[in-house]
Amino acid sequence: MTTDFLELEGKTILVMGVANRKSIAYKIGTTLETAGAEVLYAVRTEQRRQQLLSILPEDSIYVCDVESPDQVQDLAHTVGARHPVLHGLVHSIAFADYEGEAKPFHETGKAQFLRAVDISCYSLITVSNALKDLFAPSASVVTISISTTTMASENYGFMAPIKAALDSSLAFLAKSFSRFSEVRFNAVGPSLLKTSASAGIPGYVDSYLYAERVIPRGRALETQEAANVAAFLISPRSSGINAQNLVVDAAMSTNYFDNEIIRRIMDSD
């Protein structure tokens, strides 16, 4: 006997930001489908849509460049014409132009920073606003953040402050939407993941390997583990959770002063 524990059977969820099979958005989407949800996808370009059709041939895939207000509105109209009710939105969209090697934070260019804010943070606000009339009264919106925005990881550069803005936006969106609905806004905050997007971050591989050593179990967080938490946050089972970033780091943040790691560092001096 099977039980629909997540209560997602028959629910319609829009997932934005799939790049390929390694994407956390892809893992979330397939997890939701396994749980019985109907998953719609939105990607940035027609080229990406064609690529995604090769791995998700049975799914509805829309094109929406979130930098374009017109495309965001078109997405809402097109989706709404076919699916008048959305029970959830997964926002897995982030972009940063590091312009080659990572620079000290104080050298961040204005255009770099503002474009990253637009795509990585403001897009959650504008997409949520465009879809508000399609959301079921108790719909759930989940975005992808990071496990900490206050650790000054030099290679991640200016993206941590932008993720901090994204985290803060959750509370304000939850408050705004509470005036007319019970739509919830939460984030999954994973530690370092092995994705195609992360591979483009300068120095990321070394940080990833370091994270494997710091995590008590001795292996890094798997993308599927973060995706499972996102599926839970989308589901009605998490109805009491709102305006939160659920950290998923396999206890990495508790183990920075592990004796073995300290010994290795001290012995290398």
C-alpha cells in the first residue's frame, strides 16, 4: 500500500531554472513528478528549451528570460491559459558574471552587481507578482539560496550579499501575500553542490573538496538531498514553515574546528 505522504498528487508546480540533469532544479522537478505532481518548466532561451526536451520530452517547457518584464508577463498568460491554478513555484535562477578571475569584493563592478541582483533576487519578486492570480490560496514558493551568507568566501564573491537579499525578500513576500492569501515563501540553503553552474565559479572545486573534509560524514552534500528538502517545502506537509531558509549542509557548519582538519593545516605550515 502506497501513501501520498507529501500530498502532491495532482498538484501543478512550475519549476524555473533547469540547465541540465545536474541542476538542482532538474532534481527537484523529477522528485515532484515522482510524488505525483504535474511539473511545468520554464527556461531562459529557446535553445535551452530544445536541449531540455531531449531529457524531458513529455513535459511542458516554456521560455522566459526573467530580465525581460514582457517575457515574465507572457509566461504568466501562457501558463494561465493552460493551467488556471498553480500549487507551487520553484525559483532556481541565479547568475553572476565574474569577468574572469574572482576579484576582491570592494572591486565589484556596479553593472556586475546590479545585473546579478536583477536575475538572482528581483526575479523572484517579479515572477511571484506575475503569477499571483494563478497561485492556489495555499501555494508554496521555494527558491534556492545558500547555507550561509555571512561567511566571506572569496571565490563566491558578490553573490553571497545577493543571496542575503534573496533571503530577506522571503519575509517581505510572505507578508505582502498574507494580505490576500496563505502563499508561503521559503528557501533551501544547501552547502556546496556539484552542478554545472557551480563549476563556473572560480576556485569552486577546491572549496567543494574542502567541504567534503569538513562535513562529519566525510562526503559532500548530494544535489538530490537538497532537492528532497525543496519538494517537502513545496508540499502541504510544510504548511507551518514560512519565510525561512532551511539550511541543508550535512552539518558542515558544525565541524570547522575538527581536530584532524586543524592538525593538517598546522602541519602544512
